[in-house]
Amino acid sequence: MSVRMVASPMSSSLRSVVSPNRTVVPDQGGAPVERLRRAVADGVRPLCQLSGYSLLTAFGLAVGFARELTIASTFGVSPQLDVFVAVMTLHLFFGAQIGNALETAFISRGRRDGTAAAVSRSLKPALCGLCLVNLAVVAFLLGSGGFLLRSLFPHFDAVQATSGVRMLHWLTAPIVFASTAGLLRGALAVLGVFAPGFAAGSIISVCSIASITFLSERLGIDALILGVAAGNLLVMLLFAVQLVRLTSCTSSGAMATARDGWFVLWAAAGTILLGEVVYAAVAVTERSLASSLPGGSIAGFFYASTIVSVPLSLLVIPMTTMTFPRMVDAFREDRRTGLAILRKQGLLLLGISVSVVAIVTVCAESIVELVFMRGKFSLEHARFTASILSITVWALPFMSLSRVFRNSCYALADYRTPIVGLSLQWLVLAGLGAVLVPSIGVQGLALAIVAGEVATSVTMGSRLAMHMRSA
């Protein structure tokens, strides 16, 4: 993620791609050839960047799979892991999703002047505001964690509830690390630096594997929490060091207007965060419904989602992350150009995800057995997880399109449409889940999850099309 994604401006004279010091005179016969070379270079460069990010993501994915295998062989499909996955829902909201909201708002506003001075000027007040938010979050979780868990997961027994409160208290530190890292990642993206963000998952996975391997016998499931905490801390420090290096030459005069953007940035982030609240409600509702099923059901959905996340992590996330700043520029300058980017991305990701669905649906049980069946993860666990995966994988095409639609809405400064889409997803999930889970169990919840993804994708796509026609 270290390459600026904006092409250099055209000059009055064209310079040779092979010999940059040699000027090509526009009115000579070589000009068309030079333009062709530039066009080819401009087309190949993004592909090379994407392939590099995809390779980095593929490495992270491999390490992530190693982490999931370590978790599966150590804890299997167990009520203990159910509690961890449920509590991690709160960690993701208060940590990663607050950071994601700030990242998106920072990119949307920071692309107007993507200089190091502008980034440094905007980042300091944003960090001060985030410190206040983090203090409030930590105080709330330490004081109300038990009540929150009992309200969200009423089917947990006393042992699970006690364990969940302890985990939540341990996770307050990584929550602060994750939210701060999200804001720093947005600042790096404005400067055209993406690689640290793609490396973040690998760092957290390596720390988790090491912690489980060396400490699980002594700490049990708490070893996994310790690994998550250490990984998030290292990621935050990596982002901070990279930003200091990039902005260290900023003159002190650039800080004179440091108050600029304090309320503006947080107002935009607050709107996005409202959508993240709804997204968190979706995740909590899914796991709350799963907690009413036989023990290990939350873990089964966790393992199934790990497999579904493979194409998302390998292609969808790198592509949409890399092109989001460029999409912001395109929609600001010419909406037709932004729409062209949206259309190309959407069709490509739809075609790939449909192909993945066809393969996984047929081979679900074999895939789960190949990936997870070792240690405490038995054949029975594999069949149970495969029954979930064969249904939930159908959400993949709609998840891919939703990410493209969401980025397009943010590029247009439309923060309401994603909230509307997520709200409908939550209503569909909660409504169908309440009807289908008591009658057909695990498969009912899986169907409700897919229906919710369909609802949010169709809603955002329809509203985005209406917005484009009215513009």
C-alpha cells in the first residue's frame, strides 16, 4: 500500500517511458506511439498494484487460515469458543468499526488536499476526539459489561456469562488499539500508503497463533484474547511509525489551523458510525439467535464465515480498498467516470463470486474437512459446519456488490443509503430468524443471513441508481 494511486498530470511535452530524460515532440510521428505507451502503462500499473496487494492479502489469508486451524484444533466447536466469538462482536464494533468509520470519513475529506501537511493538520484533532471516545467506551464496558452481555446473549449459562464478562474486560485495551489504528490507516490511505493496512491481519494472526501455541494450556481461551491484544497493539504502532516518517517534514506553520475539520470530520464519521451501529446490530442478532441453538452453533457459523471470507479477503477487499480513493476523485470530477469504475468492479466481482458459490456449494463438506478437521475438530463438527456453509456462501455475491455500492455512496458523500441498507438487513435477519430458527434450526438462521445480505445489496443498489439518475 505504498504507491500513490493518482496519475501524474499531463505536461506540455511528453517524455519517453524508456528514457525519461528524452523529450518526445508532440507534432512528430512518435507522439501516437508515446500516447499508446502511456495508455498501456496507466492500464498495467493498477493491475500490478492490485496483484501486489492481492499477494500480500494472500499471505495474510494463509496466516489467517493457520490461525483458524490452530483455534479449531485447540478449542473445536465448543461453548467456550461460542463465548469468545460472541464477545468479539462487541470488540469489533467498539474497536474496528469505530476505526473504520473514522477511516472512511478521513479519506472522503482528506482526498481534497492529500498532502502530508494537510493530513497532519487534520489528524491531530481527530486523535484528540478519538481519545475522548475511547475513554467513554472503556468506562462503559467496564461498568456495564455484564448487563450488556446478559441482555444480548440471554441463553448463555452462568459459566459462559462470567467468562464473557472477563473476556470483555480484557478486550478493552485492544478496542482502543483497533479504533486508533483505523484512523491512522485512513491517514495513510490519503497519502497513498496501503501496504501496512493489508499487513495488519497477518500481524494479528501471527500473534494469536503464538499465544495459543505457548499459552493455551495455562490460560485456556484467554490465550486467544492475549494474542488479539498484542496483535492490535503492534498494528497501531506500525501505522503510527509509518505516519511519523511520512509527515516528519511537515512545517510547524502547517499546524496553525489545526482546529479545521474537528467537527466536520467527526460529524461525517458520526453519520458513518450510525451505519456501523446497525452493522453491529446485525452481527449481534445473528449470534444471539445462534446462542439459542445447540452448543457450538456460534462457533459453527464462525468457521463457515471464515471460508466465505477467503474470496472477500483475497480479491474483494484489496480491489475496493485500493480503488476507493480513486473513486472519490472520479465522482468528484465526473460522475460518469465514477459510474464506470462502479460498473466494472461490480460485474467483475459478481462473476467471480458466483463461480465461487458454485464450487463451494457442491464441495462444502470436503472443503470443511480438508481445512479444519484435526485435533478437537471432529467429523461431526465438519458436517455441522458444512451444512451452514452450503447455505451462507450464497451471500457472497451480494456481500461483494454491497461493498462496491457502499464505497460509491461514500464517494458521493451519501452516508444515508448504507444505513438504510443495513437497517433493512437487520430487520430481515431478525424477522426471518425469529420465524425460521425455532422451526428449522441452524439452516433457518443461515437462510435468514443470506436474505439479509440480499436485502441490503438490492436496497443500496436501487437507491444509488436513483441518486445517479436525479443528479
